[in-house]
Amino acid sequence: MIRVHGFCDKDGYGFTKYIIKKYNFGDNIPLIIHNDNSPGIKSLLFDVKKKTNPNFLILLNFEGTIDDKFLEKKIFLNNEKMDLKLYSLQEKYGNCYLYKKND
């Protein structure tokens, strides 16, 4: 799977799988955001009927640094804008990141 879908390249399958095992999200899956037009890997890793947990964000294929300009992007979940400045970095590998919403 990693050869086809990449670790932290292509679809970010390996990084996402690593994060899932480490953090054990249970029935709530993290929001996965790709920086390209990839159809994504959510259905390869999760039961798509599970609820998305907006407290965790997996960002895939974001080259460079995550800065204020990125944090101002408009990302919506269920028609509600998410404020990415409310999140802190938990994990980074290459151009893949896991953010957790601050308490």
C-alpha cells in the first residue's frame, strides 16, 4: 500500500496509517486535508460512515512550513469555517503534519 499510495508523498497513506495506530481515534476519525487534487485515502483506512473528529487534522503534501498565511486558509467542515490558528502541531514528517485543537 505504501508503495502505491506513498508514506508522505502521493496520498500520504503511510503517515496517516502511522498516526491512526499511534493516536487510536476510535470511532471519530481525523479530518484529512490534501494539498493536491488527490481523491484521498479515507476509504482505504476508515469506515466512511464514522464521524469526522475536527479536533485532529492530518495535513498531507504541504511543502515548506505551515505559517500564518496557511493558517488563514478557509477550510470548512459541515459548512462551518474552521479556525486553524486554534490548532497546535503534534507530529511532523516531511511534508505531512498532525495538528490537534488546543484545549
